[in-house]
Amino acid sequence: MINKKLKVGNVPNLRFPEFTEEWETKKLGDIATFSKGKGISKSDIEDNGIIECIRYGELYTHYREVINEIKSKTNVNTSTLVLSEMNDVIIPASGETTIDIATASCVMKSGIALGGDLNIIKTKNNGIFLSYYLNSKKKMEIANLAQGISVVHLYSSQLASLSLSLPKLNEQNRISSFLALIDERIQTQNKIIGQLETLIKGLSEKIYSQKIRFKKFTEKWEVKKLGEIATFYSGGTPLTSKREYFNGNIPFIRSGEINCGKTEQFISELGLKNSSAKIVEVGDILYALYGATSGEIGLSKIRGAINQAVLCIKSDQNHYFIYSYLSYKKESIVSRYLQGGQGNLSAEIVKQIKIYIPALEEQINIAGLLSSIDQKLQIEKKILIKHQSQKQYLLQNLFI
């Protein structure tokens, strides 16, 4: 693949070297025909259905640019349905926001029932190429075409007006195959991450319920309140009107950043001195008390200052053991103390949380096992981010 930025003509920034012709500019209406899906309500979806189907809302939540495997099935009479042909491109006809509605997918199977509120685009061009193109370079143009306030609508007549730059079919095929391969890697990476998360969750349940133990440990675990084995403090926020309090190099950790390893805001030594902000060290246990992240638990990855929405927990017990236990218990803690997942926690509530504590040596063994899996999980997540970044770069540079 070579960079075409210095070349004159209607060509993309990146291109496979065997292709040299300029791309042609055409209206979508000149290369495609349009129709609409039909029917299929949520109540029509059945686990034992015999007809595979796609509802428009699934384009937002489940599918990407290429649809090979179908999520839903129905038993609605086929005579009342609109069925797909391989290479059909579908895009919602209505949605909540203009950005959401600009979501295209190529259906790679014939005979799939396409639900109402779906625009169907049929073309002799490569449907996968078209889906990637519409979802990247043309996304904002499509969003700007959509009309409505509380409910946004997108009509085929609007889609027909889109101006596209298109290469020959063989180059479309090459680009679409390459991007589909990147997406396969992303999906594989998501599966690896899901498997590791399931492994940690399953092991944690068995370890903390003492269904499994390391053979050399036989002593009974003690039940303690967290306040009996740890010390606690929360922080504060310097006066925002004082600019000099926020021009320093001390990371200012807020509740949504306790697992990030970086912060968006920094404070100065002066801001720290003249506020109730407190310093935490790498490895300290951080607990989110307020807001949407209330109940989140983390181990600080950086030395920094915390605000009043973050509780720091220090203990002479193994920090990773406590962190992992609280992570395992998160759902039950939130459901007990927060109404419908809403509200705030407090240091006093956290101190009352009961924890089963084995001897320190057993804690260290447990922490070593779970943290080794967690480290592998974090590596796989970083690989996923790299694949996703690579895809976004390619989407911006393989199209005009």
C-alpha cells in the first residue's frame, strides 16, 4: 500500500500499488436502486423462528459494516416480508440522532427478512465497500441529510443525492476484503477479551466462595468489616476560580478516572496545599463514591491527588486481594446501597462492607493468580485499541 497524497487527481491518500486509475464521481442514485423493509416488531422475534431477520435497531447495537451471521429469527409469514439479496446495503430510515442514523451494513446472505424502518440499497458495486464508505467519509453528510427533532428520518431520495467517488469493481473488492480482515481481527480480539473476563469472573466466584483453594492452605477465613482492616480518606477540589491551582503537574484523579492510568486535569502544589485534595500512591485502592461511576473500584496506576468523589483505601492486607474481592462483590454492593443504580456511597458505608480474609500468604497466592490473568486481559485490550485505531486510520485514508 502506498501513499498518494502528493499525486494529482481523484485518488485516495492510501492505495494498493497495482491500481492507478482515477476514481469516478457519481451520485448514489445513479448506481443504486432503493426500497424499504417491512414489518417485524419486537414481539415477532422468536427463539425457535425459522426465518432469519434484521430489525433496524440492531444496526445500532449489534451489527457492523458486514453482516454474515444473523442474530434474530421470526415465524412471520414470508409473503408479508421483504427478503434480502446478497450484497444489499441497509441503513436505518429513522432513529434518535442524526449521527446514529448514518449507519450502513452490507447483508451477505439472501433470504433474510428486512424489517420496517430500513432503507435497502441495491447496487452492482461492492456492497461491503459501500458500507465502509458510507460509515466513514460519508457519515457526516448522511447525518446532515437526515430530518426531524425527536425522531430523525432518512429518505431514499436524500440518499440518492449523495455524491460518491468510486474506483473500478476490482479495487472496491480489494479494499473491502482488506477492511473486512481488519474487522475479523477486531472481532477475534473481542472474543479473547470476553473469554478472559469470563475466566476471571468464574475464578473469583469460586475462590471467594471458597469452593476452590490452594492445597497447602487449610485455615478458616475470617469475616471482617472493611473498616477493621483498612484506613480511609477522600480528597477535595481546589477552588476552580484560582487558575494557579490548576497549572501544575500533579494528576488530579476523579471518580471516572480511577482505572485509567491517566487524567485530564492537573493541579499545582499550591492547589494541593490550599484544598482538601489528598495524594494517593501507585497501588492504593480507589473507590468511586459519587455519580454515574459510584461503586467502581480500582488500583491506582499513578501517583496523584484525588477529589471528594474518590475514597482511598489503605491496608496491611494484600491490596490486590481486597480490590479483586470488592470487584467481585460490586453488583451486590451497588444493588444494596444504591436505589436502581442511582445515588452515592459514603466512607461509612464502605467501612461496613464485610470481607472474608484468609491468611496473608493465601491472599498473596490468590492475588498472584488473578492478577496474572488480569495482566493478560489488559494486554489484549491494548491490542484491541491498536486494531481499532488502525481501522479508523484506514477508513479515513482509503476513501475519498
